[in-house]
Amino acid sequence: MAAATEVIPQLSRWGVSADADLVYRALVMLGPRRELELGRELGLPGSRVTAALEELVELGGARPGAAGAGGGRVWCPAALAVLLARLRRPPSVLPDRERRWRHCHALDGLDLPTVDSGTVRHWPSRAVTRRRIAHLVAAEQHEHLTVNTEEVFSSESWAAALPLDRSLLDRGIRVRVLSRLPNDRDRGVPSAAASTEAEGRYRQLAELPVKLMIFDRRIALFAADPLNFDAGFVEVAHPPAVQALCGLFHRLWMRGRDPFRQGVRPINLTPREKSLVALLAAGHTDVTAADRLNLSVRTVAYTLRALMDRLGVENRFQLALLLGAAGAAPLPIDTAPPAEDDCRGEQ
């Protein structure tokens, strides 16, 4: 553990996320802590603490200790000198034969150790690589990490990828996907790559270095040439190299943005809800809307209450704003924005 007088530099200089930096400092200054204690003391949600600890483990900055007296694992920090040495370590020099398989210049600065020749394979074409991916996906049991660098997916790519995505989701495999921002740079709109992803499992980043897939943190697959996928893919099963690629993924992940949280998720309404919302937005009352839809007034009230509960809003005004923002309904007449004078506030 770092001495009390030892200065911890800003770890983000080496690509460490702000959350991981904060959690590491807390572990150094406060001593070993459980996840719940860290969240409470730092004011961070549990999911962010967990992600920060995962990142620190990949970087060698934290390790799980024995279970605490109150239950749950206790997390311990690595010595500051050890962590800084790892962050500052220059890239390894790879043998020429392996370097030919690593044309991906974006990975040259990554801390990939020299790997055993028996743990590296070159799949020379897209077709062969797709068959290998299908085999690896079928064997996955825990987690699938993907970095997509494509701006546009071909119909052939979609046809190959969608059945595999469904297989992962159906089996309950934890999936995380990083993709480039849409061509229009709209950070609030998920790209087509998110069509099968659950909220919290998909993020976007403006620049991504390489197309990458990691299977159960055991095997990594990345493009041999980032500008030409027809050159095939490199498969690595060497544990330290896979760990380094996992660290790269998590650093990119922490810099990415979740468009489902940054923007407004699409809202799917039932036919009855669509008809009811359209009538109310046009100025109908519950009574006249019920008459037009051949429903009872009580059914109208129940339908609206169920919709508000499903979307997590407390009243019809909030419901109207949310539906309008999501493009699911126009803004009702009685929820128009206040006049400009009412928005100025005290100067």
C-alpha cells in the first residue's frame, strides 16, 4: 500500500478511467474495502464500482482478498510502484513472423507480451474467420466482448452476425459491444449494431483502433489489417496477451457513451396506447377519447396508468414530454413550453 505521503499521479494520463482512478485512490487511502463500502463512501452506484474494480484488476491495480466479516469480497490495492510500472511499460518487441500477423498499426502501442508461437493462429480470410467465430461463440459460457470498427455493415455481415447474437442472448451470455458513432455523429441515437443489445451493454466511441472479439477472456480475435478484413484475423490464446486486450477493451469501454442513457430510447406503444395517446394529444378528454375508441372511461384511466408505470413517469405531463421526446406522440396543446418571460428566472 502507498505511504500516506506518497503522491498518486493522475492515472487518466495512461488511459485509466476516472472511476477506476477514484476507486484506486480510495483503496490506497482508506485501506481494503468491500464493493458496498466503496460505493457508499464514494457516492458511486454499485455498477460503476464493479466496472472500476474490473478495470483495475485488468491493469494489475487491485486484487480480491479474503471475504470480509460482514460478507462480500474485500478488495486490496496493488502497490503504487507496481501499478505505475505496468502503466508505463513500453510495448514489447515481437518476432518478425508474428509482427507480419499484426499489421494492425493501432495495436503497436499496446502492451502485448511476446506470445508463445503455439497460442497464435492466422485465419487467412473472412469466410474462414466466420466459421471460427461461430465455433468460439458456441463454446462461450460467460462473456463476449466486441469492438466493431465498421461504419456500415454489409447485408452479408448482418446475415452472419445476427444468429450468433441471438444465440448469445438466448443462453444468457454477458455481452458488451463497442461501436463507432453513427455517420451523422449523433451521440443520442443507437446505431444498427445495437439492435440486439440490452441497455447498459452497448456503447459508442468516435474512434476505435481495431475490430476485436474476446471470448470468455480466454481467446481474442482481431483484424490482421484494420483497413482490409479480407486479410483475415489473428487469434491469440496466450493468457497475458488476452489480458492486455481485455484491458484495452475496458479502457475504451469507460470512454464510450451509452446512447440509451445519453439520448431517449425508442418507445413501443400497443395499438390501443397509440390510438389513445393520439386522441389525447389532439385535445380529447378521457370521456371523448373513450367514446371514440368504444372503451370505458375506467379502461382509459387504467391504460394510461399502466403506460406511466412502464415508462417510470409520475403524471400525464411527464408522460407527454417523454412521448414527445421519443417521437411516439406529438406534444399536447396543454403541455406547450412556457413563454419566454417565464423561463428567464432571476438575473
